[in-house]
Amino acid sequence: MSTSRSFTVEHALYGLAAALGLGVRLLHLGRLPLSDFEAGWALQALDLAQGAAPQAGAHPAYVHLTAILFYLLPASNFLARLWPALAGASLALLPFFWRHRLGRLAALLLAFGLALDPGLAALSRLAGGPMLALAALLWGGTAWRNGRPALAGVGAGLALLSGPAAWFGLLTFALAAGLAEAFLIRRPRSGDGESASARVDWTQARTAGLAGLATVLLLGTLAFLSPVGLSGLFTALLEFLRGWRSAPQVLLSHLLIALPAYAPLALLLALTAAVRAAVERDRRAAAPGLWALAAFLLAAVYPGRQAGDLIWLLVPLWTLAAGELSRHFDFEGRSFWGVAGTAVLTFALLASTWLYLLNAVSLPGELGQARSLILVGLLLVLALTLVLIAYGWSLALARLGLVWGGGAILLLLTIAALTGAIGVREPLTAELWTPAPRIAQADLLLETVEELSAWNARDPRGLPVTVAGVDSPALRWLLRDRPLEFVAAPPVNETVPLLITTDTQPSLTADYRGQDFVWWQAPDWANAQSTDWMRWYLFRQIGVRSQNIILWARSDLLFESPAAP
């Protein structure tokens, strides 16, 4: 690649990839309410911004960075998720610094893959430290490989402050390095001395260490305003270690179905690249393959796993996929109309196959079986057509038509999965990436509380709210801008204006009227059968579990009450 610093088309394409990644992550970023997982960390940041005593949490980097935003601007769902979104969007720029090793075309394709991957986009829109950990470690490692030890130290320090996900990532890299040492690295013969790759530049290591220490001290203490944040280093490590002793929270089947459901294009190309690397003994392609293998093995054996742990697998998976796809740009000497016609025909047959598959699952009995037979027939027609093209014209023409026609279908499926993963599809669908449960009718609850407050106190935030027996950080975050009290049981000797309880009937001394709301919903993965999984794969629909809460308003506050103002 040219070392000229002039702006080129290649730079513009990287800018386009970064803009797409940023747009996907910022689109309706604050529309969905924060889950309990997210709200816990957002509340810590809000307390710190308001001058309350800081808490010792496992995500000090996220808490301190978000506290700065909450100090400068009013707290909101958008700001609570902003730093992870920016960190995730930055991944699209990483391949620009890897292009000398990957190749210019493969690196550019990788940039768009990282920008549009549904899993990476979903985790980027999650308040907390997982995406910060991934971005910090990758940027730190890139800086180290490019001779920037100070920036590498900053990345390492930021990653260590980003929670248990950082330790998961570090163990993944260590396992990948062990596999590479065993299968890829050629050891020097006796008498050759230490290999050049094994030598450590201790001057650079010292620079990186000092920069990392400075980052930990400054960010971990918020410039010494929150010294307790340093304990987050050890809290995160303890949480990660406790995960090895916990009961499995996510079934292994979730990990197995996540990749074909969300990244079918990347998975198919990556598997093809892995087979090619094994056959041709391509060490350059084998390295990301071992990284992906290490990430999957660790996620599979880790008892405290979450579907989000697969983010450490997605980057090497797209790296393999981009390298494989870059091999199919050999259009020189090929008939344009031949390639285009084969690709269009492949696209049409595969699109018809997918539509018939959707119908076969939806229709009952014999109708569904008839559609299934048509589906098989379409696949046979496609296979026969490609064989005839390869025999009558050329194998390269059939290959290019299959890759680009089939790739277009898989790309559309990936984009469709992206809209569901980031929560912009209506109605909302059941997704694997977001931690369950998902808060359901928070906006309706807040609107009701504000209407009652505005009617009676002339201020949407005027009436105090008492929450009895509901321990939910998401509820605390939702009602953060008004007088709020959490108690173990409904008050007996006093009457409060607004009361929120579980969906059981409380013993109230005064006259209250209640309205129930669906507070959270979670996919019922445990009771899903094979047919349920098939329906989820095609439509992202599955049975749900839910929990209701009840908002009680004192009767004299209601519109129809004679005592109402």
C-alpha cells in the first residue's frame, strides 16, 4: 500500500465503513429502556456524577467515563450507552492498520464486516464494559504491533478496567497463543539461539507498562476523585473466577445456533477459509483460525458463559471470511454477463428456496410437506445448473456466480438479523445477544406516573413514588428524576400517593386504584422444542416468560375522583 498521506478512495471507503458502523450503533440508541444489567452500572455512574459515595464495581472504566457525561449533560439512556457504542464503531477502523498483513482488499472487506456484524452491533448498544474491553485490547494489541508502546499501554490499562470480559479476552489470547506455539511457530534449531520473534524490546515494554499504570491510576480513580474504582480490577477478576464455579447460565446450544443465525455469511466463508488453510498449509490464514477456535472452546467450557462472550470469536471469524471473499475478485478475463447471469440465477433460486422454507414452517401438515419437496427441488435445480455451467463454460464462472449470488442472499440475511439484534425491528424479537430479561412496558409506566403527577402536583416529577418488594435497578433508573423510596413491604400506617408493588394484592389501609404493567419479558429458552428453535431461527419468535408489576394510585388523585384537583 502506498505510504502517501494524500486522501484516496481507499481512505474514503474506510470512512464509509466507520460511518456505517457508527450509524448502526447510534440509531435509536436510547429508545429501548435499560435492562437491570445495564441500569446497575448506569446508576453507579449517575450517583458518582451527583456527588454520592462511589461504589466498588467491576466496571470502573465504564462507570467513570459515563459519570463524566452525566456530569456535563442530563442522564439518559442514550448517554448511558454512548461509550460502548463509540468503542464498537471504532472496530471498523482497525483493519486499516492490519492491511499490510491481511492485504488491502481483505482488510477493506473486514472493515465492513465488523461495522455490520449483528453480534458486535448488539453488544455495542449495551451499557457496560464488554465492548470497551474488546475494543481496548484490540486497539492496544494493534498499537503494540505497530511500534506504539505508549498507546498499547493505554489500551491495556483501559481493558483491565473494563470488567470480567477483559479477563475472558486475555485468556482467549493466551489460549490462542498456546495453540499457535504448538502448531504454527517453528522452533529454532539448536545453536541458532533465540528467535527474533521471541525477543522482547524491554524499552518498549517499560514504556507500555508506565502508560498502562498511568491509565489505571487516572481512569481507575477518575483523577483521584473516586479511588475506590481501583478495586474494580480485583472485583472483575474475582467475578471471572467465580464464573468457573457457577452453574451454566446459557446452554451450549445457544452458542452453536448464534453464528448461523446472526452471521451466516461470515461463518460459511470462514469455514471455507479454514479448510483451504488446512489443505494448503497456509500459516497466515491458520492464525485467525486458531484465535477463533480458542475463543469458541473457552466460551463452550466456561460455566458462567453468556452469548456475548462470542464477540471474541467474531473478529477472527470475519478476518477469515474477508480473506476468503477477497480471493473471489478474479474477474479479469471472465465474461461479465456470464458471471452476472450466473449470480442472478443463483440469487433467484436461493431466494425462492428461502421463501418456500418460510412457508413450509408456517403451513400445517401436508401443505408444509409439499412446500418442503419444492424446496429440495429448487436446490437440486441450482446444483444441476451450476454443474452444467462449469462443464459447458468454465468452473471459474460457476464458482464466481455461486459465491456472489449466494453471498448476496447471506448478506441480506445478516442485515435482517442486524435489525433485530439492535432492537429497531417492530415488533421486537427474541434475541440471543441481549441479556435477559428485557424491560417491556417501562415507557407506559413512566407516562402514567408523569400524567398523575402533572394533574395533581402541576409537575410531572412532583409526586413521590414508593416501591415495595420490587428489587429492580431498571425501575430505579426509570424513576430517577423524582422522589423515590424503596421499601421491603407496602407501608401500613401511612398513605403514599403512588405505590408500585409486585402483581400480588397488597394489604392497603387507604383506598387505591391499581393498573398492572408487564415489567419484564424473557425468552423461554429452557422449554423450547426443536420446532420452536426452527421458528425462532426463521422468525425470531419463541415463547416468553414475563413478570408484572402494579402501579397503585391513591383514589383522590384520579381524574374521576371528587377530591381530585
